[in-house]
Amino acid sequence: MTAAQMSEGYTRLYDALLADRAIAERIRNKLAHFGASAAVQRETAPEAARILWRLLAHGIVPGGPARAWHFLRSLPVLRPRQLPLAVNDWIAGLAMRDYAERHFGVAAPRASMTPERALERLHSALHRWRGEVQLALHWPASAEARISVRVSAALDRALARKLARQLHAALARSRTRFVLAFESLAEQQEVERLSRALSGYGDRVLIVIGEGLRELLRCEPASASPAAA
């Protein structure tokens, strides 16, 4: 067996083990033999609700109807005390899937929103701030598409909320990554709020202050195609 054949074999293995169907089957089998779980209170009810909401919004919904079906069929409806175990295992399984997609070449589920469509939606949503916000779509040589959002004015509350809603929708429905650059820190609190709102997407969102974006874009290939908002 050559190194290339071994690599391809591992990629197929990861793809099979981390598919939505496989995650659901492992959870169902585990819970069927797990027995009654101990009554351990790890989170308060509001904290547990937030965890479940983040899993649904950032993990289940982006996978489309097929992932939603596998998620629902894996839930221990007749044994509600085991629900936290199912939720934790789905979080772990999808985190491993995301890592395998980014580092091992495992094919990502088909996204419902293209990078071009995400850019178009941002253009339309941010028309009020035309001249203060510039958008550009970049296509790195061997990575997902990236949209840069450069804010030249101070980030006010209205713009921060609009960005949070629009970026959340694009991140949930596409594989696009985003770079947010702010030339002014006059409203640092709003930047921090926006960062917390998007923290669930991990390294798919990069926030840059000041001149950092210009340095970053100098490293991009010539195929990057800017589009001013």
C-alpha cells in the first residue's frame, strides 16, 4: 500500500464514520445499552437551553433536512434523562466532522448558499452604510471562499446588529469564511458584542483591527475579486 492509498483510505474511513447517519446510529446504539443515566446536574436549565439552541442553529440546521432527520431519530424520546448525552455526542460528532473537513479532505455537506449569493445578500442588507462598509470576495488557492467586510466608520449599534444577523445567516447556510476589519475602535463594546454573537463559528470568523486586513489581503492570490458595498 502506498502513502497515497493509505491517505485515501483514511479519508474514506473518516467520511463514513462522521456521516450524519453514522453519528445517529452510534448514539442510538450507545443509549440503547447505556441504561439509566445518573441524575447529575451539569448546567442550569437556561444554560442547557442555550447549548441546545447553539447545536440546532450552528450544527443541525446547516446540515439540511437529512441531518435534521438523523438528529431527531437519535433522540431518546422515551428516556428524556438521556437527552443531554445525545446532545453532547452530537456536538462532539459534528466538531470532529468539521475538523476532518478542514484538515483531512473529507467532503463537506453541500451548502445551500453559495459565496456569491452570500456576498449579494450582504450588499443588499448593508446598502444603508454604502461608503462606510466595503465587501470583497476572495478565493484562496486551497481553502473555502472568504468574504472580507471592512468597516471604515465607527461601528454603531444598528450596524453591529445588522452584521450579526446577516453573518449568522450566511455562516449557517454556507461554507464561506469571513474576515471582519474595523479601522476604528471608537465603539469597542460593539465589536466585542459582535465577536461574542459569532463566537460559535470558531475560526470561520476572523476579526482584524486597523491595518491588519491590508496585511492579510497582501497574502491572498491574485484571483481575489473585490466588490465595494
